[in-house]
Amino acid sequence: MDILNIIDEIGKIDGEIYERLDPRRKAMSNFFNIGKKLSMAALPVALTGMFQKAYGQTTVNTTVVSALNLALALEYLEFNLYDNALTATPTLIPAAAVPIITTIRAHEQAHINLLIATITQLGGVPQAPMPYAAFNYTTISTNVTTNYDTFLRTAMSIEDFGVRAYKGQLPSLVSNQSVLAAAAQIHSVEARHSAQLRKMIYDLQITNLINLRPWLSDRATDAGVVDPTNYNDSAIGALSTVYYQDNATLLNAENKVTQAGILLTGINGFIDVTANAAAQSFDEYLETATVKTIANALYIKQPYQLT
Amino acid sequence: MEISNYETAESKTSFSAGKLQRRHFLKFTGAVVLTTGVLGCRKSERPSGKPQINDGSTIDFKDDTGIFNYIYILEQLEAAFYIKVSAAYPSAFTATQTSFFNDISLHEIAHREFLKDFLVEAGIGNLDFDFSSIDFTNATAVLTAAKTFEDLGVAAYNGVLARAQQSFTLIILSQIASVEARHAAWVRGQVITNDFADLNALSTLGAVDANGLDVALTPDKVLAQVSKYIKTPLKVINL
């Protein structure tokens, strides 16, 4: 059986066959690789699968695609903050910190590229590109483009938000192991970004934040007084939803001390595991609806808001 | 204004997805004996009606219990390491390093004890470790060892997350994974300034810089790298 002949034959009827196949080059290469291992008897089945992909006959997994598109929107949110700072306001970031912000921006750009490629490969339609103008970065202060402290704190809140959002999307990806694995690998990179930004803020010893940690913590005053009832360690009340629970059912604010019904505070006699240490030791997720609500309320302008 | 959300004793007993999911998990692992219904729908390879009781040293990857036992090894290793560090910090440690190491130590203890209480009879026992290759008086040696353990920890979590059979497992693993990534980022920066996420350097642990992807290793590769620290013999099956 000559596969290329068959494709040519279809080409006589459907002039766009190559275009149809081409955007899903991966589908073809997968097919050709499989073809090496398959018997002739099994070949028509594999071939059918490829054409089903090309002609969109198979159902697009909307659960996976929606999860990836939500992630993509948040990647644009992150990328544009860093990109604008590096390109439009080059004096904002001190020279020593430029390589750090450049690295983080490169990661976000790589995530955007990977998400677009993956969504396309899955037969979905990627979220349209979102420019800098789509976003509101002024929740902490309008001086985000001129004040380095504000810039770092804004970036921190967005990374903290991103880590929680990615966590919430992972269960939606279970039908595709390789996509799930990649999402987990993006998720932990975002956590590294958050930790680094928090470390940079700590190093600046900003008033109200001198006890900030690389890990999400209970709020601690500059005098070192920890408040286990306060899950918002950003010290910005307007950002409290980023660190709060999904809803009254899921008590998953960032000061949560009980996981899977197991109380971590003082666990098994380890009295040094305080409520704060217990809260720090597990990060919390945010579900889709909450992520969209927060994103629209704090970071995304009309007409780009998430629906 | 900041809204408060302290989890009260009452709220702990109220409905929570985590608790319900845990019950499913226990049924699935056989920690709770279940003869009909839910298990009947699942293809469990375990003999029916027999609770899963670990002999103390077996990591059986046939289901999520194996994944939890696997990360329990790593959390025991990390906790033991940090406890040893915190017993006598290197004299060259800064106040910040001491303070943050103390935080990390408590996180790892919380992870270890959580897994112990979570796995109960299905869990492996307390492991013995050999850290004789690490000079605990030398700040660089301690920071470098911590960096190794944290990056390996992230690689371990990322490498098994997609194998989870239950969404609950996936969520719990991801909740710890990002904390380990925070540790890794900060500790890396203590060894080499601003080295928080050098994905090129981390490619040996499965990171892909071009795609912005963090480390990820399969359990066999992780265990091969940590085995020199573990004295207790372990059986790893169905990997």
C-alpha cells in the first residue's frame, strides 16, 4: 500500500489535503513512526486515525484545551509585565536584576509557544494573543512602571496566582499524560519564579514585608508577629483573593493547616510545626471559576476578560 | 482589608473534597476492606477483601499507594538531612540562611509526618540514612547537598504526577511539589547567585529550557541517585 499515493488521490478531490495534514505535522510524523511498527493489516486503522485528525472528525478534548487556554491567558499576563518592564521602561529594573527578569520572561515566552503548539496539535483553537494593553497591573499601585518595589510585588502576586491556577487545572489534564506531565513541569517553574521574586523583595527589606518568605506564609509583621488567621502575606488587602479560598466548601486559603483530614500543626508531637509552618508546607490550588473571577477583577481589562 | 479564614474545629469536620477523596483513595488502596460496589468497577490487581499492609520496605508502583510510598522515601530523606543540619548549623551560615533552613526543615517534617499518617499500615517504615559523605560543618557542602535534594525532589514529583490514578493524588502531589520548587529556587540562589531556575543546567534532571519546562525524572533514576544515602533495604516493584 502506498500511503503517499492515497494522499495524492485525495488531493485530486480535496486540493487542501496537504494543508489539512500540514498543521498537524505531528500527527503525520506520529503516523509514520507507528507505520514502521505496524503490520499491513493494522495500517488502514492508523491511516483512518490520521485522516480523522486532519479532517477534524475526532472530538476535540475541550476539557484539556480549555485548561490549556486558561493557562495561556495567564502566561500572557505574566509575559507582558516582564516584557514591558524590559523594553518600554528599561530604567525600572536595576542592572543586577535584569538577567533574572530576562530569564523569567524567556520562560513565559517558552510556555506561551508550547501551549499554543499543544492546543493546535490537539485540534483546539488557542486563546488569541493578549497584548500589554489587555492587562491591568496597577492593583498595588499605578507606579508599577516607575517603582521597582511595586513592580516586584506585582510580579510576585501574579506568579503566586499562576502557581495556584496551574494546580487547579492539572486534574483537567488527566486524559493526556504527556500534556499533564508538561503542565506539572511548567507549574513548578512558576513556583521557582514566585520564590525568586519573594527572595528579591525580602532582600530589599521593604517596610511591612521584611519577614516575607520564598514560600507562601501566614502574614507576619515586621516585628515578627505571625497571624495564623491571615493567609495574605503580600500585605496588600486588594490582593487577598489571590491567597484566599475557592469558596466556603473548599477551605483552601493559603493558611490552611489540615490536608486530607490530617492536622499538620504539631503533627505527631512535632510541636515546632506551628500553624505557619503547616500552612507553608502545602501550597493550595484555585479552581477554574475562581481563577477567572480573580483574573478579571484584578488583572484583565475589557474586552479581553475571561469568560 | 484582609479577610480572615482560620480553619475552626467545626469547619474541619464539614464537607471537604479532600476528605471525601481520601476515603475513595483508601478504598482503592485496600486500606479499608471493601467487598462489593466501588471496587467491583475498578480493575484492582489486589486480591479482594485483603487490606494492604506494607511489610515495611516495599514500594509497589501498581497503584497510587506506591507513588505515596515513593515520595515518603524522599520526604524522609529530606527531613533527616535538614534535622541534621539544624542540629548544628555551619558557622558560616547567615542569619537568613539559618532562619530559612529552619523553615524548610519544618516543611519537610510536616511532609514526612503527613505521609506517615496518611499511609498508615500501607506505608513503609522509618528509614535509616547515611549522610557521611556530607560535611555538615561546611556551609557550601550543606547548601550544595540541599540543592541536590531539592532539585531531585522536584524532579521526582514532576516525574510521577502524571502516573497518579486518582485526581486526589495528583492534587496532593502538586501541593507539595511547588513547595519543593520554592525550596529549590531559593537554595540554588544560595550556591550560585540568582541561579533559581537555570533550566539549561538542570537538563541533566530532565528540564527542557527551550520549552520552559522544569526537571522531571522517573522513579528509577531518582532512586539511583539517592540510594547511596539510604541504608534501609527497599524493594521496588511494578515500576
